[in-house]
Amino acid sequence: MSRWISNAFESLMWPEFPERSHRAELIDDLDHDPETLRVTIEAVERVNRCCGGIQTSLRGLESLMSPGTRQLSILDVGTGNGALPAEFVQWGRARDIDVEAHGIDLIGSSIDEATRRHRDVEGLTFARRDLFKLDGEDRYDIVHASLLLHHFFEGDEVDCLRQMARLSRVGIVVNDLHRHPLHYLGAQCLIPMVTRDRLARHDGPISVSRGFTRPELRERARRAGLDHVSIAWRPPFRWLLVAPTG
């Protein structure tokens, strides 16, 4: 108990908190063996479901829909095991919208796992591709990224937003972490309850420390040339950035 109290106090007094942390996340190493990555990404998916991440992304999609929309193409960047684009297809079916979702990721084993898990879902495809190497012919109605932007630094997050906008016909949806002391403390407490996975337990609090404040997200969006950007706080600690591009 005394160790828990000490960690909690250290979290609240954390000296780096006013700035985004540059501490390394283990999952950023693309050389992990496939089984290690599979377990970690499944742990991230469970945390995402517990913390309202899926509903946050769906809210973003809904905000870009025009009345009478019946077809929709979505690119999911950094798709992991494909859980979110699978949710997008189901969301579309419930609304009589024909959704074609395509997930991309840099990690080949993640694409293999996503393809295996969702091979029976019509309208859902995956490929190992680099966002920054997609050209203008690879365009979609909506380009979406969940828990991706905080992995970028030194202006690359601006380039990410700019490239997402370039590939979208209707708009982009970004779902990412709110950097807040209570969120950091919560990650330290919640993630060990959800998973024993070493990478997830290590990376969870660091991910929060690499998250954003609203002014930081707005500044990145401005530098990316995005107009009419909406940045909404979604409980408990998510930011939902939506930018029409059409």
C-alpha cells in the first residue's frame, strides 16, 4: 500500500507533466515477436473499450455524416488487430450504410492477425502500408486514427494530420489521449487490473504522458492547414478531433 501511495504522489507531482514526454514506448519497437505484439494489442483493445475509445471514434464518424448517406469508405491508420474498422462496418450496417473499411499498419504481424480475426467480415480489408507513402489515388471518405498521433514528435504529428486530410474526401477523425495527472494515475492503477502484459503495463502511463492538451492539438491542426476543426473532450480522458475536408 505504501508503494501505491508513493507512486500516486509521484504521479501527481510529476515534473515533466506540463510538456509532452519523449520517453520511449516499448511497442514503438517494430521488431517484437508476433505473439508478444498480439497479446499487447489485445490488451490495448480491452483498455480502449473500458475507457470509451470506440464510442469516441464512432461519435466522430457520425459528426461527419450527411443526411441520406448510404455508402462510406473509411481508412483506419495504425489499425492494430482491426477491432475499430470492424466496429465501423457493424455501425454502418445498423444504420443501413454500406461501409467499406480498410485498415493499414506498419507491423506485418498485426495485419496478419487483423486479417485472421475478421476474415468473415464483408467490406473489411487490411494491408501493411505506410500512411506517408500513400499517394493521391488512395483516397477515402473518412480517414481515422485512434491512439496513433501521440506516437509522433518533432512535427511528424503535423505531417500525419496533413497526410490524413490529403487522403480524405469528407473529413478526418482523430481519437487520442488527454494528458492529465489523473489520467496518468488512472493508467497506473487501471491497466494492471485489465492485463498482466508487460508492454501494456509499461507503455500505458507513458502513452498518457505523450498525449495532448487542447491547445496543443489545435496548434498542430493549424500547422497542418486544417480549417473548421472541432476538438471535443470525451470522458474520461480522450480528445476527439474532427476536421471536414470536403
